[in-house]
Amino acid sequence: MRPNYLILILLTLMIVLGIFMSRDPERAAQMSQMYRDAAFTGETRQMVLMLLAVGIGAFIVYLTVTRR
């Protein structure tokens, strides 16, 4: 099976499961609470964004330096 088809199948499955989970009000409330609990807040969010920016910048520099 080609990787494109596998990715398409996984995305479709994720969408169907998301729709199914959001239709149940109790499950939707649990998912909403889970997202709130897992979210980064305050200083942690700033550190994660800074690390992400540095990582993306380093990757761009790497691609620029190794380009032939």
C-alpha cells in the first residue's frame, strides 16, 4: 500500500472518530476538559514557542548551509 493512501485512510478515520466523539455531549465535555488540562499556560507556553522558533530557525539555517 502506498504511503499516500495510508495517510488518507488515517485522516479519514480521525475525522470520522472526531465527528462521532463530538456528537455525544458527555464525551464532548470530557474532551473539552482534557484539552484545557493539556494546554500550556503562561511562561511554559512562551518557552515552548521560543524553542519551536529556535528549532525552525536552526532547520532553515541547516537547509541553507547544506544546499548545493
